[in-house]
Amino acid sequence: MDLSFTPEEQQFREDARAWVRANLPQDISHKVHAALRLSRDDLQRWAMILGKKGWLGWGWPKEFGGPGWNAVQKHLFEEECALAGAPRVIPFGPVMVAPVIMAFGNAQQQQRFLPGIASGEVWWSQGYSEPGSGSDLASVKCRAERQGEHYLVNGQKTWTTLGQYGEWIFCLVRTSTEGKPQTGISFLLIDMSSPGVSVRPIKLLDGECEVNEVFFDNVQVPIENLIGEENKGWTYAKHLLSHERTNIADVNRAKRELERLKRIAKAEGLWDLSTNGAEALRFRDEIAKLEVDVIALEMLVLRVLCAEKSGKQSLDIAGLLKIRGSEIQQRYSELMMLAAGPFSLPFIFEAMEAGWQGDQSAAAGLDGFPGGDVQCAPLASTYFNLRKTTIYGGSNEVQRNIVAQFVLG
């Protein structure tokens, strides 16, 4: 197994790096490197720049308008984007629902939906989880009843990431209660401007409304928005989740955030052994252990890519990548918070308005902290937010069971 890149792959990396750095807006890159809040405009602006180049669907085959890159090229492109400070592409359209439409949608659906996803013009949301259905997606209760030429959808979805911006949402809906729960689920595409769709933001610890509740009250959805066959949605959902879990691993962002952790540790004196002695040594040990695990995750990703190139992939690795990647995200966010000490405290908006936060300008010289009138995501809030990574996309406990069943039988 050769994990080194070929000269052609190295040249591809150089070309991708040059294009990304020439086209990524400086203000967006600055926000990403400094962990400042990204607006909807920031996220969609970068998506549309990629879309204009034909690279928003960087994992798509040429027949659907993608660049047709192999697995290694896709990895190198993602790495160069992360290291340059590009925001993560919102995955619900190009990474998640698009592969389902390509694999299971009909030609009319592909022609209708894929161009808007590829260009970055249409914002998609994911409608999987419900108040009583998270890791156990087979228990979804949101109901879709066939009435002539449309479905009548009633129910609720929750934890819908950035659903307040959504224009379309792909949903798992129950179309039958007969047989096993998995056999009565269908995969519907729903226009979020339809009468009866309402979105209620959920405010999180950092004061942001990253997730939402979405309600469907007698929403009429044309039958042509059904992907594949009725009651076969569980098959399509599993296909989508393999893409989501691999995306959650995000080794490239981990490499970038590892460097940011080192910058914070140096700024806070936790890198200099001559001044902080044992404390700095212990903290550097923790960073070293994290770096070893990031490198190990990268090696695992490269092994997967090597296997894909040779056609010898024998293990569904998505669950394993998700476990390790999500835990690494939690660890680097915790270490950043510990290094920053009191500067990592969450913003309390009411206190800020009353002037109770005090002068934040002393932290202006430290990347990722507020300075002057610049506002960023506090590290404690980031830490709390990333507790979700071991739950969403299938909880890590469930993923460990799946991996164990596959390996041990």
C-alpha cells in the first residue's frame, strides 16, 4: 500500500492551491482563520464562487456536471480549501441530497434539481431527526398521505441545521405503518415556501440559532417530488448517511484547527517551557497526543483513498471515520478553551448591551478572540456546540456497534 502522492497528484494540489487562494475572498478567509461568525452571505458567496468554476459539486461525476475527480483529487482539494481558510461547504445540497438524486432520482428530477445545487443558488436543508427520532431514524412519524397527484405532509422535524435559510428540504416521511418500520419510509423533496411549512429557530448556548424546528401542517407535495419508490426511502437514507458520516470526520479542518490551537497556546504562554515549566510541558503533551491522533486519522483517510483507487475497499469505513473525527473535534475545542482561560467565556448578549462584559480590547492581538468592535464565537461556546458531533449523523455508540458487527460478525 503506497500512501504517497504521485507527481500528477502533487501537481493537482499545486493547481488547486493556486486557484483557491486566488479566488477565496480575503474577508471570508480572515473570518475562518480567526473563528469569527460567518453570515449566510459569506457561506453562499463562497459556494457560488465554487459553483461558477464547476467545483461546488467537487465529488460529482462529469455526467452530472462535476469535475469527475478521483478520490485522491477530492481529498487534496478539500485539504487546500481548509488550509486556505475557506468555510466548509454547507453539505446538505452538494454532498448529501445530490448523490441520492443522481443514484435514485429519475432524469426529470436530475435535470430539475441538480443545476441549482451545482451553482450554489439553492439552499437545501435536511429533514431527518424528529423530537422522538434521532439515532433511531426508523421511528420517524412525520406522515405523508397520498391524495391523488400529491402527498399531504403533517409532522415535525427538529435540529434542522441552518433551516432558517432553507429553500428546499429533503425529508424522510412515513408513508406506511405495515411491516418493519424501515419499510414504510419514503424520501420526499419539499419546497420550504409551500403553504403550511413553518420554521422555528432554536437558540443555543452561544446565542446563535444554528438549528431549527420545522413544522408541516397539511403541506401539499407533488408526487413527482418523491425520490425513487414509495416506502424505499430507508435505502436512500443509508446511501446519504454514508456521505454525511465521512464528511463529519473532516480531517482537513482538524489539521487547520490544530495549528490554531498551537497559536493560542503560544499566545497564552503554554508553549514556553522556560517560563511556565511543568504546566507548559503538560499542555504540550496534550497537544502532541492530539496531533498524533490527527495524523493517524489522516493515514486512515489515505488508506481509504488507496483502497478506492485499487478497487479493494472491503470495509464500510464511514462509521469509523465519523467516530474518530468527531472525537478529535471535541478534543481540540476543549484544549483551546483551556488554553484561553477566562477569554473563552461565552458572550451573554444582554450583558454586552448593558456593558457588563468589560473591555475586550486586551485580547485583540490573539487570533480567534474579540478585539474592538469585532465579534467572534467564544471558545467555550464552540466547545459546547461541538458536543453534538458524537451524536449527529448517527451516535458514536451506534456506530461502534455497526463497526463491531461488520468486523466480528
